[in-house]
Amino acid sequence: MSSFRSALHSLTLGAPRPLPAEPRLTALARRGDAAGAQAVRRPAVDLDEVAARLIAALDAGEEPSPLDWRHAPWCLWRAEPPLATHDRALTRLLSEIMRSERRGPYRRLASVYLIDYAPERPRIGEIGRALAARAAAAGAPWHDLQRDYRLFEGPEGVRGLTEAALAGRETVPALLGRRGLTAIMAGSGLAEASHLDGLSLLAGRPAASATLHLDQVRGWCLAADNSLLYQAHRAAMVNALVMPFRGMMPSAADRDALGGFLLARFGDPRVKPGNWIGMDEAAAILKRWLTEQSLRQFFDVVDRIAPDGMWKYRRSFWSAYHARDLILNAWVVFGQDGASEARRAFGRDIQFGKFAKGGRKPVMAGHAVLLLDLGRCIVADWSHNGYCNIWSADDPERPRFMNALSYTTDDVRREIPSERTEAVLRKHNIFAHSGSDNYVWQSRVAACIYAMTGHRLSLGEFTVR
């Protein structure tokens, strides 16, 4: 009883109760504003039916239901018929949203604009202008995004987001998330448009560092699981990575890094050309890098498995043709020991051919062949004491495939005549590597290539220095 009296006495005296840190209505309003700042998801309703009811009501001079008005922004481009193509419906919708004191209607329209953005959408410019005009009243984050990036101004907004994200070395979805929009923006049309715009900018800008450029393209294009964010724009990604280097030859390490990234995703364009459809110019640049890599691969590997002073002469000779851009394609064929050394030196993903069983010439330890396509002639230069074999491009006996994964020895050599004098061999376009230090075989091979292709190299171009 005494406790009851004490409690009653306290109430009588008006004993103060602790007030909440924030009034309940204020907290509710704050949470409502925070929710209003976020983008919204598509409602689970039949948008075609919503659009049909809205149009029918407006055409009849009747008032559509509040729920249909709530879903109306999603009907602008997703419904059939799209509300954006119906003058009365679009004018009324924009009027209702622009004069509303609540943030929810603006938030829904702004979300639809970002999620469904595409520059060719009907009336998208008009809708964007209405959103831009009302952004200040809509508050954060819409006002800030419009002020800083011209968010609702079509291509200008795309470019504003793109340049800001590139400068911050982040993606547009990451930037929008940091500025107050939810992760739903990652799949938005505006994010995709900015992604493509960024790739266009990266493709057209010189790259001071191949490593930093590769890192930026990777960050721009890859998801957390290392998959491509936009498979449909893979050609644009390849161009963004390669085109800044089209007028130059990056270092071997840079070429290997850039090429390795592309080869791991699309394969070698010499072996899988179908994966490179629509990327012809980038594929041509990569092939040039791979040609140099094949030359380097051949000479580095054969020099390790069979050291010989002759390799410096062959490297200088064929590198001179590559320096003149006369080698259209290059490929190496290794035996087992050469294949093992190539993978050790260049990585397990390196591409080359291997000798298969068969052929009249037995494969000796360390044997390798350098296959070269010079347009109007094909060359198969054998290592060690093997011959340099040359065929015209229309010779039915030429190697049938340039980038196969296996060859017999007969696939990459001419039949040796019974009489093996230098004069007879030369008549069959077979050349021994004799007189390297006096440039004997080099001059003979260069003359043969000139006769077939019309491309002449001077002695000074392939002289060892």
C-alpha cells in the first residue's frame, strides 16, 4: 500500500519523466526523409494494366486512383502503351509530382529516370528537365547530385558522373552509393550509360602507365567475383584497354600484362578469332604484340635449352621484319622440353603448338620451329641444324594452319631433295643457316622473301649490334 501511495504522491506532485532524446514525430519525419532519399524498386504489379487504367481515366475526364498515380512513373517506358508517349498522361503526371510537397512522388520519378535511363527514350529530356528544376526542393541526395554532376541533364549528366568516377578511380554505382543512393543503381540504365562513356574516354586518352591503366580498366569493368559487369560491352572494354597503345609498342612486361588479361577472358585471337568479332582493330594490335612475344618465346626458349651463338643472328634477322610490320602472324612449335621451358618462362597460359607423333623427320631434343606469315609467303625456320623453309602463299604444299596446337614434322618442313648441295636446296627454297657471322644465309633468305613479297630489307637492318 505504501508503494501505491508513493506512486500516487509522485504523480500528484508531477514528478518529471525523462523526455526522449528526439521527439517521436521528429524521428518519424527524419526516417521518412531518409527513406525518401533512396531509390525505389519496381512494384510487383501489371504495369500494362496500370497504364491502361490511367489513360482511360484521363481520356474520360475522370480522376485515376491514388494507387495508379503512385505506380505511374514505372509506366513511362515499361508499360504498353508507355505513358511517356501519351501527352495528357505525361503532362498531368509531371504536374502532380512537381507541385507535390511530399518527397515520395519525386523519389519515384527520379528513380525511374535513373534506372530506365537511355538517351533514346521518348520524352526523357523533358522528364529530366522537370526533375532538374525540382531537385533543390527535393533535398538530399537529389539536389547535391544535380548540382555537382547535372544528374538529370541527359548526356551531360552521364559525362559528369563518368568523369567524377574516373577521377576518383571508382565506378559510377560506387559513387552513387557513396553519395546516398542504394545499390539498386548498379543495374541502372544511367550507370550502364556512364560505364560505356567511361570506356570511350579511356580508349581515347593516352596512358602514361600500362600497369595503372590496366588497374583502372579492371576496376571499371570487373565485379567482385572478377566477372565482367557488362558482357554486352566487352568490345568497348577491350578497346579501352588496347587503343591507348595503338601508336606505340609497350615494354615486353606491359604487353604481357595487358595481353594476359585479355587472353584469359577472350582467348588468343589467332586461335579463337570468333571470340574477337567486332574487335578487329584491337585484335590486330594484340596480334602484333603476340607476334613479338612468339619471336621472343622462340629465341629465349631455344637459347636456354640449346645455347648457341647463332641465335643472336636469327633474332636480329626476324626482329627486323617485325620492326617493319611485315610479319602478319607468328607461331612457335615446341617439342616436350621446349614446351616445358616455355611454360616455365612465360606462364602456363602461354599459347604455342607442340609436335605430335608422325612425320618423316624425328623430333630431337630441343627441336622447335618458328612459323611466320609474311602475307605472300610462309616461313618455317627450324632450330638447331634444321633448315629455313619458305613457301609462296599459293603453294599447295605450304603449312595449312598457322596457329594449330599440334603439328607433325611433315606439316612444317619441305621435302628434302636427295641431292643436298646448297644450290639444289636453294632451288627448293630451303636454306641452311651457314655463314651467320658473314650474313650469308640471311642475305639468301631475304632475297627469297623479296622475290615473293616485294619487301626488301637492307643488310644494315638485320646486322647484329
